[in-house]
Amino acid sequence: MNEPQIQSFQTRAVGAEERASGSAAIIRIEPSRGWVSLKLGELWKYRELLYFLVWRDVKVRYKQTVLGVAWAIIQPVVTMIVFSLFFGRLAKIPSDGVPYPLFNLTALVPWNLFSNGLNHVSNSMVDSSNLIKKIYFPRLVVPIGALLSGFVDFALAFIVLLGMMLYYGMIPTVNVLFLPLFILLTLITSLGTGLWLSALNVRYRDVRYIVPFMIQLWLFATPIVYPSSMLPEPWRTIYGINPMVGVIEGSRWALLGTNTAPGPIIIVSSIAALALLVSGAYYFRRMEKTFADIV
Amino acid sequence: MDDIAIRVRGIGKEYRIGARQQSYRTLRDSLVDLVMSPLRRVAGVLRHSSAGFGPSNDSIWALRDVSFDVQPGEVVGLIGRNGAGKSTLLKILSRITEPTTGSAEIRGRMGTLLEVGTGFHAELTGRENIYLNGAILGMTRAEIARNFDEIVAFAEVEKFIDTPVKHYSSGMYLRLAFAVAAHLRPEILLVDEVLAVGDAHFQNKCLAKMEEVGRQGRTILFVSHNMPAVTRLCPRTILLGEGGVQMDGPSHQVAGVYLSSEIGNSAEREWPDVAKAPGSDVIRLRAVRLRGKDGRVAETIDIREPVGLQMEYDILQSGYIVIPHFSVYNLDGIEVFSAVETDPEWKGRRRSAGRYVTIAWIPGNYLAEGTLLVGAAANTVNPSRMHFWERDAVVFCVIDSFDGDSARGDFPGELHGAVRPLLNWTTQYFSQNGTGPVELD
């Protein structure tokens, strides 16, 4: 009794298929083996989703807080005050000839971009489990979105940093043109490390507890409260294996004009950061097939 | 054959479930484990072992060697009991998870609807959530903007569109969530039981919308437990069971087989051994059958056609006035009716021993569509006693077509009620100012 209807469904649909066949995408589904491609082209196709996820995170981040977006400024400023008191005043740690608070804040602003990003990226896959279990999209969208949503905080903190520089009468030199490079290096380091941790976090929830601890240790392994010029060469260049060393020394050089010749450190740091990003992305993609099953 | 929309070949999915059923353990074992297991787990991490926790030899196959094709424009139902692998199959086809074996090929833009409101954020307003959810479902910003007014109207939340959804009632929330999903327009749509939420009114609205989408010539794979919905939406249905395709064919047939295997009954039931047949030493039930209008045993009945409830019974002792009767229940557990035999030939008449066959015809255009369970019973009057009462003796399915001459007329949505009689309707046209009836020829 339903026959005529079925017929008409089919004829109409075949027509539609013919119209679309020019661009008809064929999706192949099969078990993946070994190392898989990063599928960056597909990632680009989903940039609108990335945009909406970042937009959501930014909109929601300070909802139902009293101080709201002020938190983005309070965090680095209070840390700077505490560090300046203990390490600058009491411990009298040298600061490459720059006022200690400025020396410290110039490091804390990119550091916060890194550490907040790392924290968000590491937990991003677990926090988005309801999305991952219900809908397909390139999974890399989630950690990248988590990283980029922290950028608003960074921009606000950066304005405070500029204000501090004005207060101390510090005018940046042409070196400041290199600053975007160091911000990019921060993002690469944060994402690379975060990709490793977010993929591991899906299976081992221990990561959630390791990350804050790790960030704390990493902070002291990075020249934030002290200058890397305290180290003799060649150790100083080797120190650049920690990519944040290159970021911090580079930022100070670009903004404050510290005369520390950070070139070799930055090269080592860039290589380390890229190695982290590439390995992290491949590890993430390799583990991706199991995410929906175990998250 | 290049025009197949969904081609599935030998898909299998293995899940590792770790060591769930561990044998008896002592406290000492546990303590040793407490010390040792972190080390073992760390070792597992480093080896990228696919099941870092304990031994990994325990696994189950949720799907095994599933193959089928779906033509473009086909609307196919996917049914099976819980754990049959329906949702796993849908997740594989929508690329949420990978198959362990086999392959599939999908031609065309695909959309998935495993739940409504995926990614909704309570702090965002209705407007913001429409854009967010639309993007998550795979719509472009332009597409969402184009459909925005329609989505809001469908959800009936115009007044609250700029209120955070955490202040919505659950009904409003669901309506908005479904409204976005309903405006997803891919060529191929995979739908899980998203209709199993909300109140009856909302479910009807969703179902009607699904029907509309189905008529637009899209390819749909529809997972549901709601048999009337499956038979109505999908001409073809695939039955999954024990991880594989058990049956693939016209929906009413597959639904009938599924229901009869699920309930353990079918349209025909016999008790060949009189000693084990239900009943007493006076009467024993020997068979219950459902007959279509052609007299053949039938599991599915067109709503417009009569269905015969037939019972065969042996009267073992002569001299009783016997009253056979049937009760018909629907899947909601409502007793649609009970009816006792009223054949004038046997009214008040004592019966002699022997085999009797009693049949009661339910007229066409009387029952509502859906699955019906038939109970068969027999009483004697003096002494008043029930000799057997076989509650779910047989089961059958009533199918409502869309040909326009059943009691649903041109109405495409879900009609409620335990019965669906074809009433004697008349409508008169009054003149525009309502002064009096217009003479119709």
C-alpha cells in the first residue's frame, strides 16, 4: 500500500543526487592503522565551528563572577606584586638592569597565556566529552579552541603591561616587531604540550592532577623570577630546550630592550616547540579513534 | 553501482571491557595490588597499551559483519533490542567512533542527530545557542541565519530568545533543541532516538517534522524503539540482533518479526500436547490464531481490514455452558476491549465433548494502529469458573497507510486513542457572514 510513495521518494532523490554529484563527497569509513594524517584541510573546513567554540568559551568564562573580566588582570598583577616583594626586594635577584616589577610582569604575561592555555587544552577533551560522544568533527578543533579562547585574557593583561612600561618610562625599540613571533611560540608550546596531555587525559584522568603541579614546577624552570643571564654559556643556550625560556627572554628583549643577545636560545626554543607541536598533533590523531569509546 | 548512498560492508566493532569479573581476592592481594598497580599502569602508558588498566583479553563484539546498502532517498528504520548494536552502528557511520573491521562508504553531505541540544550551554541565550548548536551540527552561519526565524517559530520561544536557556522550562529547552536539529538539511541523515524525549504533544510534533523531512527525498537511517513510528516513517527496516543483521525488508514484516521474537509470541500459537495445554479437566486451549480477511494467518493487518481472532479448544467433559472470550491489549497496557462469544447457536446451550473452533471478527477501521496483544480465555457458567486465561497468547500489528481512505484521512501526524473508528462525518459550508446554510447540490 505504500509502494507508490516509495517510488516517488526514490525518483526524486536520484534527481537530487545527480545535481549534487559534481561535489558529492565520498566518506570512507574503515579502521585506521598506525600513524594517521593530520587532515589539516578538514580542520580548515571546520573553522566556523572553531570560531563558535572559542566564542562560547569567551562569552561564558566570566559569567556569574563578581569581578568578571577583571580576573584576567588581577591574576598576573597580584603574582607580580608577590614575586617583586620576595624575589626582587628580599632576595635581591638581578633583573638585567630593568626595574624588577616590569622585568617580572613582562615574563608573567606570556607565561599566563602559556599556563592557562596548557591547563585548558589538557582538560579540553574530557570537558567536551558530551560533544565527542555525540557528533563528528575533527577532534583537533577542541584543543585549538581551548587555546585560542585564552587570548582575550592575554590581550587585557598585555594592555596592563603596556601601562606599566609607560609608568616606568620604557619605550620599546624596533625589536618589538619580533613580539608576534614570541606570542606564536608561546601558543605552539602550549598547544604542543597540551595535545599530549589532553590525549592522555582521556584515558588517564591523573593528568588533571598532574597539570597544575607541572605548571608550578615549570614556572621555576623558566626565567620568570630570575634572568637566564645568571647561567653561563653553553648552559644558557641548552636551557632553551625549555621553549618558554626562548619566549620569556625574547619578550624581554623585544619589549624592554634587555641586552642579553637571546638569539641562540630562541632558535633552540623554536625547534623544541615545533617538535612538541608536531609530535603532540600526531600522538593526538593516533589516539583520536579511541576517544569516543573511553572518554 | 555508484549511486548507493550508504554502503556498509562487514562492519564489526570490538569493545574491550577490561577484567570485570575478577575472581575472589584477599586483602593481601589488594594491598599488593595497591602498591604494584600504579607501577604497572605507568608501564602500560609507556607501552601505549590499548587497555592500560589490567589485562585486556576481555572484549565483546558489539557488531559483527554487518553489511547492507541504502539507496539515495530511502528512509530506513533500524531496530533491535537494547545492546543489539544499533547505536554503535550509528556512531560508526557518523564517524564518532571507528569500526574494528570492515568498511563503509557514504556519498553525500551527512548529518547526525544522536541527541538534541548537543553543545547547548546553559549560560548562553536561546539566540546564541541556536548559532552554537547549528555550527556543531554542521550548518554554516549563513544557513542558520536563513533558518533562524523559522527555528524560533517552530520552538515557540520568540519571547525568550534573548534569555539564557538556564531559565527555560525543560519543555522550552527541548523544543528549541529539536527545532535547530529539525532544520538540519543534509542529504543523508542519521537519527537516533531523539524522539523519545519530551511530552506526547512534543513527540508528535517531532514525528510530523521527521515525516516531512522524509518526504523531501533525503536518505534517512532512523533508530527507534517506537514501532508505530518506524513503520510509519520507514518503508524498509533493518533488524539488528546479537551484533548482526537478522532481517532486512519491508517495515511491517520486520517489525512484526521483531515484536513476536521480543514478546516470544506470534500470530499463531498451538499446544500440540493436550496434557500441557492451558486449561482444566473440562476445557483445554489447543490453539490461538489471527486471521486476515483472506482467512490466512496474518501478523500484520491493514487498519481498514477486518481481523479474525480464532481459538481452538477441546471440551473434555460434556454438559457445560461454555463462554469463550478474548481480551485485546495495546503496548501501553491498555485493555482495548474484551468480548465474549455471542453466537446465537450456542447461547445457553450445553456442549458435548469434542474439538471446537471459535472465531471473532474485529471489523476494519476499528482498531488503532500499533501492536496488539490478544488474550484468550474460556469460562463455564454453572459452576461459574474460568478454565484458562492465556494472557499474551498472540500478537499482531495494525498498520495505518497514507492512502487517505483510513480514519486518519489526510492527517499525517500521530493519532492517539486505543481505537480508531471511521466515523460518519459531515461538514457543511455556511456563507461567509454566517447567516445560514448554503444549499449544496
